Amino acid sequence: MLTLESRRGPEMSRLIATYGGNPLHAPAMREVPIAANPEVLKFAEELFSGKIDAVIFLTGVGARALRSAMEPAHPAEQFFEALRKIPIVARGPKPLAVLREWNVPVAVTVPEPNTWRELLQAIDKSGLELRGKRMAVQEYGVANTELLEGLRERGAEAMRIVVYQWDLPEDLAPLRRAISEVVAGRVDVALFTTSVQIVHLFRVAEESGRAKTLKAAFKDVVKASIGPTTSEVLMSYGLNVDIEASHPKMGFLVKEAAERAGAVLQKPSR
């Protein structure tokens, strides 16, 4: 089983081994903080002056990175106190846990699978008025254009807060090896836990002239996705999604891939 997980790669490899698989670990990305971040400085100025009407937190890591980026110019408690005065939206359990740790009330929580669709639906159901409001959106490495457009369609002014971005790992050897293993037919299952992994995998393959070969080789690999957003990106690369986790969690993804991969591989249509 190929895993492209970075931060939780060792944990993912242990899960694969627990379910009887042979893990092939190739980290596909790394988080890079954005230095001298103008978005954060502008957000802080507007938040403390009462010009932000609501904040959407998309990730727990991003929430913590935002707080760190604001210090030491703005103490943490000052930040938390400002958040307590406005409606807060948490996309999933990780940002929700961080906000609870900060003792910041959450007005809207987003149900699984926590995509931009569920986020907008949760806001609609909550009765939170968006028209004419300035909404700050804490992003997680790539712009969520569908979410931003959805907010604007509802009359809100959406402000992006980019506190870190995704880049390729400094050591590309594991990714190149993973590409070679897939092309050689020695990978049965590939697990994708975020859409950026797919983009980076094909970016590295393209640099070595193997993108088309990799795509063709993936037809014989069971492709397991953690959720709809990742599945959409796989399909945008012309790859069918064989398994999508019933819940967007790493444990469910590995367990269900282990249970179902054999049957998928035996299908005559493959």
C-alpha cells in the first residue's frame, strides 16, 4: 500500500501494517510558513477594529499557525477575546478542538465529510446572515475557490487568510521511488488523504517525463480516497476512485481499503 501522508506518515504506515499491508511511505508535501505575511497583518488590523463580521477556520493546524503568526505583536488572549465577539465557523473536529481549547464559542460546526458544500449548507441552516458581511477565511495551503465563490454568491465579502502553503518535500527520492514502483506494477493500493498529494505526485512525475506512464499504471492500482474533495481531484487527473472512506478519517480509509481492495482487484473490468 502506497501512502503519501507527510505529517502523520509513520502513523499511517503502522495502520497499514496492522491490517496486513506492506506500507510504501513517500511523503508528498511539507508545510511552509509564509514569512512577513501581509494577509495576517491586515486581518489582525481589521479584527481588532471590528471590521470582521465572522471567521471561518478550515483546519486546526491553520488556526494555530494564525495565532503564532500574530504573536508577539498581538498577545494570544487579545486574539481570543476578539474572536469571542463574532460568529465563528469550524469546518471539522480539528479546528473545533483548537477553538474549544481557546475557550472561543463556535456558532456553526460543519458535519462530515466537511467539504465546502457541507460548510455552506451548515451556514445556510444556521441562519447566519452573510449579506453585506465581511468574512475571514483561514485557508490551508491552497485557495478553496468554490467556498469563496459560495460566500460571495450569498452576498458576503470573503477575505482570505493564508498562513502557510504546501510545497514539495525537500527530499524527492521517496516520491520518485513511489512513481517507479507504481509504474513497475509493484503497488496494489494507493491511499490519498489530501488532494495536494495527487498534484505533487504528478508534478514530480511530469518533471521526469513519466506523468502519462504513471496515469496509465494507476489503472491497475486500487485508488482509495479519504473524501469527496480528494476524489474530485483524482478524477480531474482521469483516475477512477475505487474506494472512498465512509468517514473522512485516516483509520477508516486504511481499514476499508484493506477490506475491499481484494474484491476491487478481482473485478473483470479492471
